[in-house]
Amino acid sequence: MKKTILAIGAHPDDCDISVGGTSALWAAAGHTVHFASLTDGSRGHYQEQYLRDPEELVLRRRAEARAACALIGARYHCLGITDGEVVPNVESLRRVVRLIREVAPDLIVCNRPNDYHRDHRYAARLVLDAAYMLTVPFFCPESLHMQQEPVIAYWWDCFHEEGRFRTDVVVPIRSVWETKVAMVAAHESQVFEWLPYNMGILGEVPEGRTERLAALQGWLRARHAEFAQRCDLPSGDPVEAFQISEYGRRPDDSTIGQLFPR
Ligand SMILES: [Zn+2]
């Protein structure tokens, strides 16, 4: 049976970097995939022009996210919160509840609430805060409440503060690796500009398109290898891993088998 999956990140590139491979597999299997970012991405750069005109960066990042989603036929949603300013307040909770009810997913994937970035932490907090409220008719009564909560799964990370990531589901993504790389590469303002600047390696970004893609492949391979090692997974073919949240609907093994690619 076809499923609907909603990946929710704080920023326009979060879903592609974390679950681009699994999402490509979901889409190839005929499931409906939605990516959402809570923020507009307006603080994710260093060049003067974007400080003077943040809207220019917002539009650029929205186009990048849409281009990445188009590679697998996913739909992109942006809740428009100012980048760097996600707060787990009631107004943001209402926006998240309305989005989830509109998409009506069987499964939500997001980062864990102990991530290094404040926007990531509070994005996860908002998803968890939304879980039960999705079924409460009088909360945001203008949108149709859900009969049951979706399953919520966290995408993998390396953080140990407040507990290590627990590997419940492993998805091999070898067959869609090039698609994942292309999805991440669509976020040019990030992977070739902002992130190298922030990491102090801007001078190492090659000029040519082919060389840039090769460099990005190397970065992603190293990231996957580090994550695999920290999560005690074999470091061979690339995988993405998930931890089933205690919040949301609790799935049995059969449901997990239907929700995740094998
Ligand atoms: Zn992010």
C-alpha cells in the first residue's frame, strides 16, 4: 500500500543531506514524499549582498530546495520562519500542526531534539509537541484533525548529549547514491558557498562543475562513514539510519517493514 512520508527539517537543505537516499527509494517505490523546512534559510550565507537583501537568499534557497525535490518528484514546503529564530512557541506549533494535517503523512522523519543547532533542536521539539495535538479537533479547528498520529522517526546523528542515537532501522542507499549527491548538490548556496565558508575551507572548493561534484561526493562519503562508525554500523556501502520515536504512533515490526525501504 502506498504511503505518504513527510520529512521535516529546520533548513531548506536538511532533509536532502539527512534522508535524500531513503527519500529517493520511497519515491521510486511509488510513495508520496514531502520535504518541509521550518525556516526560510535567510541566514545561511556570508556574502554582503544577502545581508542587504535577505529576500534574494530566501528565493535562491527556495529554488534550490524545489530543484532538489524535483529530482525525486517530492513536494517542498517552507513554513517561512526566519532562519536562526525557530522557537517552540504556540504560533510555530500551530504552523507545524497545520502542515502535518494538510500532508496527512503515515510517517514523519526529523532530527532528534538534542542536535547541535538550535533551529534543529526546536524543529524536533515542535514535531514532538505537535504529535498528540494532531488528533485534537479543537486545536487549530480550521484544519481537519487526524484520526491517529503518524509514526515519527529520527534520522541518524553523532550526538551523545542526552543519549546516543539508537539504530532501529537501516536503509541501504547504494542504488540511489548518485541521486542523493545530486539532491545535495542542488543546494549550491550551501554546499559550495556557506558550509565551506563556515568550516574554513572555502578556498578548497573547486571551480569546475565536475570537480565540485567530486569534492561533494568525498564530503558526503566521509560524513556517512563517520556516522556509521559512531552508530556502530558497518562502514561499507552507504546507508541512512533511523530511530523510532516514543512519541507518535508506535509501530510494530510489520508496520516498520511497510514504512521503510529494505
Ligand atoms: Zn540545518
